[in-house]
Amino acid sequence: MKEREELLLLDEQLRNADRNIDQEYRKFIERGEIVTRNEAGQRAFKADHLERAGHELDFLMEFLLQPAAELTDEELKSRIEMLKKGDMSAHYLASLLRIYTPGVLYDRFADELRLRAVDKWEGSSIKKSREQKQIITLSQVPRRVTGESRKDRAKEKFERFCEVLSQPNGFVSEDQRAGLLTELQKLKHSGKTTKSFCDRLAQLFAPWWKLEKSQGQSVRSRKRENWSW
């Protein structure tokens, strides 16, 4: 118990260290170019697919910003090591997290995140452990993405959504679509994916389904093609 209390205290101290550098650091970051979530992820992780890069960015930021009380002792130790990295006279990662604004990302933010955190995160046992907790099976995906309680209805909606994504549609960019299809193919072949990918699909599904309903489209009336699960 004492060790955990010490970890919680140290995490809090590091996350609040050197607030005097925030203003100048923010100016430095904001002199860069605004980029999309996926582009920021690609810069930070050097990932091949934009959509996958965006997921990697979300996954790391979730860990870095998660309330300390929700982390295990090992996760806390890992985050503390990230926060302590580098010049101890200036805690830049802590400052980077304080000035982070979801939805407004800069290329310099991605570069700094790579410098301050990504190398300790990639390949770490903590990342692998959290990824295992994130994995869900194929049978769970349709209902999680569509929000439909009935299994058969969720499957119909999900298959139709996959058909739409499988061809140019104007609904998502081509780069984004390519990344989504790569992950969907992995899901189809392995039978498992991550909760974060499902949640990303759900964010896209909701406005698409609203448009489908407004246009009076019927899921049952559509021809099934290659996305039968």
C-alpha cells in the first residue's frame, strides 16, 4: 500500500512539474503545421497506414492521460519512467500532455511525442499487456460497432457498412479507407481485433447509418457481396 501511495504521489508530482515552461513550449509546438490525427500518428510512430497510425496515437495518449488511480502499479512505474526521461531540469513530456488539445494536433507535437515517449512505449510489456486487454472477438464486433442489440440485425448492418467501405464512396478519404480495409481484412482472417478499432468504426458508422435512414435505404434490400462474416 505504501509503495502504491508513493507511486501515485510521484506520478502527480511529475505530471505537474515545471509548469513555467508550458507557455514557451506551447508557442514552439503551435509554430508547426496543423495535421490530422492520422498524420500525427504517422509522424510519431512511422506507421505505414494512416488509420493504423491514428489508432496507435490514440492508444498511447489514452495511457499517458489516464487517471493514475486507474493504472496498475506496473503501468504507473512505466509512465513515471516516461515522465522522468531526459533532462530532469525540464519535464517536457509532462508539459506536452498539459498543452495537448484533443482534435487540434501539430506536426511538432507528433515529433516531440516520438522523442519523449514513443521509444519507451513501443515494444514495452505494458503496451503488450494493454493491447491484450483491448482485444475482442469477431462475434462481438457487429454489435459494438452498430449499437444494435439483436445479433442478426447487427450483423446485417455491419456487413452493409463493410461493403460501403470496400469501394470508393466519398464518405471517408482514400487513405483512411485503405487503412480501415487493412484492419478489416486482419479481423476477417484472425477473428479478433481491438476495442479501439471497433470504437473508431462506430464513430464512422453512426453518421453513415443516419444518412442511410434519411434516404430510406433498407439493409435487407442490398445485395451481399464479399463481406459475409
